[in-house]
Amino acid sequence: MTTETLAAGDPARSRARPPHPGTRALRSMLVRGGGAALSGALLYAGFPPRDWWFLALIALAILTAVLRGVGVRLGAAYGAVAGAAFFVPLLPWVGEYVGAAPWLTLAVIQAGFLALFGAAVPVLWRLPAAPLWIACAWVGTEAVRSRAPFGGFPWGRTAFGQADGPLLPLAAWVGAPGIGFVVALSGAAAAAVAAEAVGRRRPAKLLGPLGAMVLVVALAAAAGSASAPHSTRSDGPGSSGGSGSPNASEVTLALVQGNVPRAGLDFNAQRRAVLDNHVARTLQLAADVDAGRALRPSLLVWPENSSDIDPLRNPDAAAAITGAARAVGAPILVGAVLRRGDGTTTNTSMVWDPVTGPADTHDKRQLVPFGEYLPMRPLVSAVVPSAARAGNFVPGNGDGVVEIAGLPVAVATCYEVAFDALVTDSVRAGAQLITVPTNNATFGRTEMTYQQLAMSRLRAVEHGRSVVVSATSGVSAIIDPTGKVTQRTDLFTPAALVATLPIDSDLTLATRLGSTPEGAATAAAVLALIAASIAARQARRRAPHSADASTPESET
């Protein structure tokens, strides 16, 4: 028996053998894949109704660490895993009453954007100041998916999970994209610090990532200290004071949540019952005002779809709304569905004056694809006949501002509050108050309404405006310009809230800048990817020459 045979049969020697390269690769893929799934799950867990905002920083630290040192294809795969682990549990409200197919399809599409991020990060890790470029890429990823396809789907943006965290005041300075940048920068910097520490490399290399983390903390602290709370006065609408700005004043307003007969897609099957619910709750509010139990409001906000009966075509509906407005003695912002002569409809918020009737209107500009309208209707309905159930709404235009009782008011109807540009346009056009009329009855008791409420809180800080969220079935809320929810309702409960809120015509820096920082970050990420790709190509070209120069003459 040879020595080699004895060695092969020796258990001690066998245990001492290093793992097979294929085994090591598989183990690494499993560990990294598990890390990617964990990062997505943590990112989801940081969203409302939970207030675990800090999990987003941990999630992005884990994800960027997973993507360090891998190839582009594996990076894309890990990004897709993280995206699926995030969006699948975040979006089940999409399929609450229509089944799992739309929910899972949307989750897969959104996960694809994180796959693109995953493909970019391994390339960016090769650059100096890598966490900075990675944060820019994260902003760019969210920017693209907020715009495409079919107008985009911004749900689940990082900033929308930070309403309860210390970074919220930054929204007034850098907007929603800026908060996403700060969270991503923090996570990538933490991953870089951990990698340098584990690798026992030169301490000097820790200075950049540590500096980035210190900068993030300093920015958050500075923004928080610079955000002065808006005071509340009790001497009625139109009084000077309020937010401390020379242009500030106040308004007393009310929102009405009439509730619906039942949840689900057929909530409006009893359309008259929904309208009657809102009329009845408004009449009850009027009685409370007359009895001195509530302040008299200057205006009321009803939810989206509060009158699914077109009041311009139905005299009974018009008379009911007029009666409610006259009882309370104030105009009402009514959410109505208006039928047009060509067979299409508009999702309209209209001001209804107690004396003159209908006045200013806002037609919803950002419609929900496959819900309020069907993209490529002939083709899609032929392939998926059930898709024909989608509405036939047409989008509006304009700046989203209506005038109620002499006050310019922004209207962000439901889905619109998720889109930066829409709310920014309204505030730039002079809106001094933001309203979010919404119909959440379609989504039952899912997390959707709480996620939407967090968006509204961010918009309040971003634009320095009070925000009124009026929902058919809840949750309705009053939000002050610091993002604090001062009053809120319960789900599926008739209610009315009355508040005196500060209004302001000043613009925050975030409002003035608009999408400029987001565009700059996206452009920086693209340029960084190009620079990294050029550098890698040049390195590959130099590699053969270096190998030739180092080859001994005896081997040539």
C-alpha cells in the first residue's frame, strides 16, 4: 500500500483538507442570500404601523455589506432577493380584495429595481468614498421606480418609514430624497467601517466612513434644532401669528369621516349610503357647533369618493350636499366622481359653497394604473379579461390648488400624496394648507392607511404646511407643520375632527429646490458607475502587460 493510499484513508488528514472551492462558493452564496433576505425583511419591519425607523439603517448596512466584493450578476440576484423580502410583505393591501396575482406582480416589478441597485453597488464599492456613491445610487433607484412604469410607484420609499425618527426634520431642507440619501449613506458607511475593522486594515481607511456617519448625525441634529414648532392661537381664523413667520396665520377647519356600509371593492355599491353617511355626520357637527360643543369651522374637508353620485347630474345629491354646507355655514371640499359625456369619468375634489354651490375643482392627476384606468386597455383586457373591471378615469391637469373660503389649498387625492412633484407644484403655486382626501375602504384593515399617513406627515415637514387627511373609513388625521399628528380617528367609525391650524405662505428650502437634489444624486451615481467601469477596463488592459513583465526569461 502506498503512502498516498494511507494518507487518503487517514481520517485526520481528510478532516484537515480545505473545503472544495465549489463548497465555499455555495456557502458564501447562501450566507449572502440570507443576509439580503434579512435586509429586506428589516426594511419592511421599519415601516408603519410600527415605529421601528432605525431598522432601515441596519437593513441598508446589511445589504451593502452583502454586495461588497461580489460580481454584478450576483449583486443583481441579491438585490432582487432583498427587494422581494421587502415588497412582498409591504404590499398585500394591493390584493386585499382582488387576489394575490396583482400584489405579487407589483412586488416582483418593484424588486426588479432593487436588482438594478444590487448590480450597481459592487461596481461602486471599488471607488474611493464608496458609501457616498452608493447613497446616490439608492436615491437614483428610488427616483426611477417613482416614475416608471406607468407613472411610477413611490410606495415604500425610505423616507416614508422615517416619520417617527430623528431624521424627519431634514425633510424641510432636503425633502424625501434627501432623507433616503442620509439613511443609505449611514448604512453604507457602517458597512465600510465593519469591513475595514474585520479586515484589520490601516486605521486611516476608517476615517472616511466614520466621517460620513458623523456628518449624518450632525445634519440630523442641526435640522432638528432649526425646526421651530408652529404655535397655535385661539383667537380665530385669519389672525396673525401662528408659525412665527410674518406671513403666517390660522384657520379653523373640520374634516368629516362618514364611514362606508362595508369594506372592499363594492364599498360604493350603496353609493347613496356613503353620501348620506357624510351628510349625517356633517349635520351632527353643525349641531355640536350650534350648541357650543365645537368651534365653528371656516371650511370642511370630505374624503375622496364621499359622493360617488355625480352631484352635477343628480339634483338629490346636490341638494344633500348644499343642505350640509348650509347647516354648518361653511364650504365643503367634496370628493366626487363626475361622469363626462364621452363615457369617461374624473376623480374630482370640488369646493361646494353653501350659497352658490359648486366652485373650484381639482381632478386627480396621478391615477392608479390597473385600478382607476387600464393601460393599453384593448391588449390587456384581451389577455386578462378580468382586467376590464378597471375604471375608465381620465387624469386632470393644473397645479392641484383650489380656493376655499379665500384660502388656497393643495389637494393631493389619495395616491397623489406619494409623489413629490405633485405636492411641490401645489405649494409653489401658493397653497397654504395641504389636504389629502382619500378612500381607504378598498383596502380594509391593512397597513395601507398607516403607510399613507406617514407620507402625509413627511409632506407636512417637507413643505412647512398643516395637513388634513380625510378618509372615508379612516384613518383620518390632523397633522401640524412639524409632522405631529394632533388628532386622528379610528378605522370604520364615523367621526369629525375640528382644529385651528397654522397656515403659511413661506417656502421651505426643500420646496424651493424640488427635484434638483434628487436629479443631482442620480446623475452622480451614473457618472460614478461610468468612472468605475472605465477604471476596471483600463485595469484589465494593463494586467497582461504586467504579467509579461514579471515572467522569468527562462520561461519565455
